[in-house]
Amino acid sequence: MNIIDEIIASYRYILAAILLFLFIQYVRVFIAKFTTANKCPHCQATDSERIPRSIFTKVLLFHKTVKKFKCLKCWKTYYVVSSKA
């Protein structure tokens, strides 16, 4: 019973660690969607369709030229970052 009491007493730390892990995974998946070439990072197909960006992306990346695309082969979304020249 002593181990169970310790786990219950430290549930806030365990919950914080789980939430931190989930946040890091979400950021990793979000960053993997960015590319500089107009090619899907998942299946490498060039057939894509331009779709509007979300408010979150517009606010977060207001200083970058970012275009959102949807792959017509695997139906996943990705972002193309182009440099301002």
C-alpha cells in the first residue's frame, strides 16, 4: 500500500509529465509538416491542392510566407515555407 500512496501523493507531477510529453509530440508532428519544396513530405507526391490556412497558423507564423497544401495522393496536409526575396 505504500507504493500506491506515493503514486497518489505525486499525481500532479505524473500528470504534468504526461501533458509535457503529449505537447512535445504534438509540436514534433506539427514541425514535420513543414517543407521548402512543393512536394508532400509523407509520400513525395507533387499533386496537391492549395487550401486556406487556419487562424492559428496565421497568428503564429505572421512573419513568414507559409502556404498550406493538401496532398491528393495521401490526403495529408503540409505547409510550404518560401523565403521572401
